[in-house]
Amino acid sequence: MEDAARPGTKLAVRAWLHAVDIGASDMFPAALHIDAPLDAAGNTALHVAVAAGHLAGVRRLISLGCDLDACNMRQRTPLLVATAHGRAECAMALLEAGVLPEAPRHSPLFEACRHGLLDVARGLIAAGANVNFMNSGGYVPLMALLTRPPEFDIEPLLALLVASGADIHRCTSPGAICDFAHQPNRYRLFLRYGARVSDMDLRLLVNNTALLHVYLEAGGDANAQTQPSSPTLLGLLAQANDHAGLCMALPLGDVGFLGERASPNGGAPLDVAIRSGADLLTFQLLLDRPCSQEVPTYFCLSNVRHMTLLLNGGYDPNWRTPEGYTLVFLAARDGWGSNVEVVGLLAPLTAGLLTERHVDVLRWTWRSRWAIFPLCERFSKRALHPL
């Protein structure tokens, strides 16, 4: 016991707290200053008492006039320590004594929300805590709600924070939205309290039908893009061969939608499927939907492998553009490189179209005529007429 009661140590304070418990001591040890750091971390007697959840000791220290807002070496106040340890009664005692509701670089309100302490959160807000305070880790109190176990009802805390002015959009920013990946019901709850469905990181919806259902249910756009040059949601689902997700999203999207800015990594969903070598079921799902653009097909005209994938997926080789041009004509129009192979692939399937004339097209060059003519003659008894 002599070592335990040695002045200047946390052990001495703990011994005093035990004495308070059994009613054997009322006065703080005379050899110790009530606000003196007790260890290398700079913790005071009040830090020690709140961490231990020793309510009687906390009240006694308050009555003795200790510094309620003393910071340890990590800039943590007793209130922050109390909330971080989930000591609701100690935190309330400090608030009743007039403690400051915030700590440097840290948020007691965040910790109260992390532990689900509704009454403490109310007390902190009533004392003036900033509901949008961002701690040193970059988190605001609303984000703490997503760390609670699934069975915990976060709605009372969510309602309190939002009603007190919390910016719910901070929780759905690109850096925070990933916390909803496996919490679709909480995502739905946040949407009810004003979160924007457009803030969703679309990559989280791939192979995640529960979250995708909530997104679409709330009016989420199946043609949306996370970034202007990235694939649309349908493109991401096609890229991953997410058949269940495609079945949900395709009725609400457009397989020919190019997005805000086409790029090698973007493009229409059908083109993304071609470029990524999607499986046949993915192709079938895409091809069963109307396509608003000729671009996906056009991208295949210079790549025989892509065109093969498209035809294997059930695409109609007799498809025409709104102007009436056929695939074989578009491939033959330029007659460069792989276009010749594509014509060879299409010609047996479109023999009746080889002699069509398009007098409004002037790009028929001698190079293309010499390249395409032998192929057309091979697959049709009639030679391809000059345009």
C-alpha cells in the first residue's frame, strides 16, 4: 500500500478513489496538487477518475475546484476522456459543472455519438457543442453513427444532430460515403433526413444489390457517373458482369448513353461491355434493351474481336443508323486496317445489303474501293456498285 499511495502517481489517486468509495477519505491527498500531471501522458486526477467511471470521485474533485478543462499531452480534456470511454454519468456530471463542450482538435460529441450516448449528446449540444466540428481524423459527429452495431437504432441521434444543424451531406461526401457500403438500411435512413442520392459512389453499388435497390428506390440515376470520364452505373455493372444489378438498373437506364464525356475508360455501357470482354449473359441483358446511340456499334467497326463479341451477344447485323446506313456499309466506308476484317465478318450475314447505294456519302476513296471490293465479290454474286 505504501507504493500504491506514493505521491505524484496515478496509483495514489486510484487509492484515494477507492477510499472515497468506502467512505474512508474525503480530502484529496495533501501531498498531491489536484491538477498536477500524474504520468508522462499528462493525465490529471480528473482524467483518471472519468476514465475509470468513478462518479463519486468525479463529483468530489469538482467540489474541490479542480480544473475541469485541463488537457493532457494529447490535448484531451476530462470530458473527451469520459465520452471516449462511454462514461455517460461522468460526462453529465462534468456538463452540469459547466465544462467546455469541446476539446482542441477533438470532439466529445463525436465520441458520445460513437458510443450511442443520446442524453450526453443532448447535453453537449445544449452546452454549445458544434455539431459540424471536424476532429483531427477528419470526422464529424454524424459519421460516428455508422460505427454503431447494426442492431443499434441510430435514428434518435441522427434526428437530434440534423435538427441541431448538422450538415448531413458531409456523411455522403466521396471520402465518407463508403461507410454505407454494407449498411443499406442506414443509407435509406440518411436519405430520409436529407442526404443526396447523387452523392453516392457508384462503385459501391456493384455486386451490392441491397444498396443498389435503395439507390434506385430513392430516384438514383442509372446513367449517372462518379466522374465525367468514368463509366456510367450501367457500364460499371456490365464491366463486373453483375447480372442481378443489371436486371435492376437496366429498365431505368440507357445502354447507349455516352455520359458527360466519353473516354477510353468510359463510353456507353454496351461499349464498356465489349471492351471488358463481358460474358454472354451480360451482352444479352444489354441487347434486350433499346439503344439510343450508334456509338457502341461504331466503336466495334475497327475491331473484329469486338464485333465478334457483339454478334455473339445477339446483335442484329442488319442494324441501321437513323440515316439508314448499315454496319457493313459503315465498315466499308473507310476500308482501313481491321475494317476489312469486319466487312469479311459481316458480309456473309448481310449479303443482301452489299449492293445498296448511298449517294449522299462522298467519302468512298480509291483505297477503300480496292480493299473492300474483293470481299464483297466473294460473298455476293453481284459486285459492289460504286457509290
